[in-house]
Amino acid sequence: MVEDLKLFEESKVRSYYDENTKHWYFSIIDIVGILTESKNPRRYWSDLKIKLTDDEGFSQLYEKIVQLKLIAPDGKRRETDCADVETLLRIIQSIPSKKAEPVKQWLAKVGYERMKEMADPSTAIDRARETYKKLGRSDKWIQQRMTGQETRNKLTDYWKDHEITEGEEYAILTNIIHQEWSGLSVKEHKDLKGLKSQNLRDHMSEAELIFTALAELSTRQVAESENAAGM
């Protein structure tokens, strides 16, 4: 699965793209928060599930809801109710909201954009640039961020082909590399910047992005020269 963070207007929606099913899965709580503007969307969703239990069709709908470990506001991964677009559309129908129709259109757009990206990967890059511009990033910063991501992808491709397990082992190696150039663990660096669930690289300076890219580039080059494999 490919984890991502989508933007609906100014709101962030945690999401996953499943390469096997070719479906997006979105955090239901994030969508509920947008629709209801509730200060406690988790409680709203919990109450709604109880209310809908008597609905004959809900039990069938609930079977399609999956729990995925997403990054919570406190920075930790926690199991979160998620649903694909079809299931979310049915849930949205049960929530009175003036934002219901805009959210439906947004969900449809996300699915369409993913299909375009699969046909033409360059559209994914264009979408990322557009998102960063909306966040106020300069063209120079965006270029450095995209270059750094390409370097990162080449490193993880090497790991994938040389017996490194995605997930925990990726995180361990990434942390070692980060400490070597910054003197800080990834968590310590995020704490220094006052970040929780946000992506650290999206909040780096141009210099930090350059150092990160150089560290990951040199790591891959050393690994390739020694044909390193496994942890």
C-alpha cells in the first residue's frame, strides 16, 4: 500500500492506495470531521455506527470497512476505520452536511487522478508540485523536494531488491542515515520543529533537503559498490 495525505480545501485526509485492489482507502474520521465540523469526529463516527446498527443494510456496509494503521495526531500509528470511495459515499448519505456534495466530487476526482497517474506517471509529479505551491512553497524548494524524493525512491528500490523488509527495517535504516548527517533521530528532528503526524521532509529547509538527498545518494552508492544485502 502507498500511504498519502490528501487535501480537501484546507483539511488533510489520511489515505492509502492499495496496489493490489487498485482502490483508495480514506480515514472515515477525517471525512466525518470535514462533513460535520465536529471537534470530536471520532465520537461522532462512533455514535453514528451505533445509530446505523438498526439499518438492515449497514451490517453489509460495515463489512467493507477496514482498519489500517495510520499516523495519528500524536505521531503514532493507530488502527483507524477506513473505507473505499464506494463505501464512503454511502456513509456520507447518512450525514446531513452542506459539504456532502463537494466531498463526493472530491472523492471522485481523487480516483480519476490516480487513474491518470497510472497511465502517465508524470501527472503524479505535477499534482505534487501543485500541492506544494498551494502550501506556499517556492519553486526552488519544490524542485529540491522533488529531486530528493527521486533520490529516496532509488534508495528504497535498492533496498527492496536486496532483502530489506519494507516497514520497520526501512525505518531503522532511514533513522541511521538521518542521524549521521543531522546528529538527530527522525523523531528528535520532528520534535525540534514541533511536528507530530506531518512528514518531516515537507517541513525541511532547502539545506536540510540537500543534506538528506546527499546522505541517501551516498548510502546507495556505497551499498551498490559492496553489493550489500539484508540488514
